[in-house]
Amino acid sequence: MKTVARSHKLDNVCYDIRGPIAAQARKMEDEGHRILKLNIGNPAPFGFDAPDDILKDVIHNLPTSQGYSDSAGIYAARVAVMQYYQQMNIKDIRVNDVYIGNGVSEMIMMAMQALLNQGDEVLIPSPDYPLWTAAVSLSSGSPVHYRCDEQAGWFPDIDDIKSKITSKTRAIVLINPNNPTGAVYSEALLQEVVSLAREHQLVIFSDEIYDKILYDGARHTCIASLADDVFCVTLGGLSKNYRVAGFRAGWLVVSGNKRIASDYIEGLNILASMRMCANVPCQSAIQTALGGYQSINDLISDNGRLKLQRDLASDMLNSIDGISCVKPNGAMYCFARVDEKKFNIRNDEQMILDLLREEKILLVHGRAFNLHDGVYFRLVFLPHCDVLSPALTRIGRFFSQYSQG
Ligand code: PLP
């Protein structure tokens, strides 16, 4: 019988955060093991409840949210997003520049599908949030990874970016604050990226889903506010800042030199119409979230829960012999380097699998983030300190005995 095979479009598509190791963890759970899952940035299961007013608003609007909305989103949500970026100093932004989607994930897919032809190149950070690489490949483009420099606090290496620009380069992607590294980029670095984009006529895609999760006084700058004359696409959403990842509420905003991008914008309109609209009940949460009490600030303040967990995770990882981690200034992850010689590591995926089997803790290996030099893992620091602390002790115990040699 003829087999049913996946399409060749998926040949280079990979999303290992929920890949084979996560499947192994599920199997172990089915066998009765309790697994501590530190692989996904999903705040709700760790007791980060959404602000009450958001929940009330969705419940209140549910009866009147039964129909499709406008493809680009409900008016109140689009106006709220427009105002949000106006306050971030993006100039000349209008309600029609805002598209509401089922999470940033859907908008990343739409943004790439609308842009790319076979062989078009997109500059993507390494390490990256792997959906960007996957979306470029699925849209028949070619992801070209630029180096982020661990020694420089994981900032993008501008010289490396320059060396990778070709006549086929269409766009550059920034993730700021960064997943997986937690880096928050300075205005000076962003200005350098804008200059490159201006010189080589690149579209800037800036994924800013963690823009409110900042520690130790780090300041987030929206790159589009520095780039009035460059076409920019900024993405954000409710999943992390407002802890409602399950609501699937995100947005995409076009700004800067929109005149040169009218055809692309028409492409976005077609794609937005094809999927009808984003989940309507949860679109109503956007205005309330952006305009309401910003409880995220309590979580990241000096004695805030997220900040304390970040400190604990980063300090405990750095105290393990052979592990080091640049302290993250934003987001909810520690991205740790593993001394590959000390542990004779040939395969980082095997290392994560061995940790899972021995300590019942699930992390994500560095190569899942399209980083192929060195050995790394990403740990989500969302659990309470009284869960994180023993987990990190167990990770330390695992590495104190580990060798692939
Ligand atoms: N972009 C980044 C950098 C992320 O880390 C994530 C989720 O982890 C997403 C986008 C997807 O977010 P959403 O839940 O809005 O689809």
C-alpha cells in the first residue's frame, strides 16, 4: 500500500522544544514517573495566574464573541496595540497597521509566508527561538544564522551579520529580550542593526514578546522606534507578560517605511483573511491587559517572584562545576554552557535524555536553538524557589557524575 508521507516542505523544519525528548518525557509520565518539565515557557502551570481583570473581561465578552471578527482583529484590541507602540515612540502608527493573531506563533508564520520566495535569505540569531528558523524554511526561504556572542552578554555580532548579507538577504530577525539567552539589547546595538537594514534594504522583524520581563533595571527599546525610514514588523502578545499563553493572543505591527511595503502588506491581508480571524473571546483581553494594572512589574521587582527565581537559577547553575551561565536580563530562561571536554560530551541531546532518565527533569539541548558550536542547555525558571532549588541540586548531582566518554 502506498504510504502517506509528509511533504518535502517539512524536510528542513525542526521544532525540538516539543520534540523527541519531550515525547520520551510523556512516555515516562505514562509509566508513572513524575517529571519536572523545565522545557517550555508556559507560566500558568507554575502558579503564575493571569490578572483577574483579564479573566473577568473574557468571561464578560464571551456571549457576544460568537461570530467571526474582522480578519485583522477587533477594533478595541487594535487601538490598544496601536496606543501601546505609540507610547514606545513608534511614529506614524495607525490602527490599520495592527494585526491580531492566534499568538505570536501564527503571526511569525504569516509574516514569513507573505514575504519569502524560494531561496530568499533571512538573517536569524543563533541561538534562536526555533520557530523563526522553522517558519523561514516552511515558507521556502533560507535561514542564515548570525552569531550572538556569549562573551558579549549574547549580543548579536555585527561583523558576523555583515559578513552574511548577500544579494538574496531580505530581512533580519531580532528577538529582544531574547529567548533563549535572556539578553536585552542596548539602544547602541539596535542602532547598528538599523544602519545595516537601511544600507542593505532589509526588513526588520522584531519579536518582543518578553518586552515587559526585565530585571535589574534593564531597559527595553523597541527597535521600530529607532527606524522611521526602515520597514519594520514588530511582534508581541499576551502569553508571557500577562501569563495567558493558552489564550493564543498576539499581534503584529507594521511601521516605518510602509510605502515600499504596500504589496507585502496586501499579502498579509490575504493571509489574515484566509484564516478568518483570531480567537475572538481572547481578543477582548488585549485592551484590558495593555490598559490595566501591570502586575508583571510586581513579579520582576527586587523581591518579585520571577526575579528571585532568576537569581536562584542563575546562581545555582553557576555553582555547578563545569556549568556556566550568563545572568539573563530578561525573559524566563537560563541558557547554560556545559564544559564539553570535562564531561566528554559528543551529543547534547543524549545529555538531556540522560538527565531526564536519571533525575526526571526535562530541559532543552542547545542545538534545538540552532546553535551548533559548544554544548548548552536551556532551563525555564518558572517554578517556585522551593521546587527550583532541589531541582538544581539534582542537576548538579547529575553533572558531578556524568561523562559520555
Ligand atoms: N516568540 C518567542 C521569542 C517565544 O519565546 C515564544 C514562545 O515561547 C513565541 C514567540 C510564541 O508565543 P505565542 O504564545 O504568542 O505564540
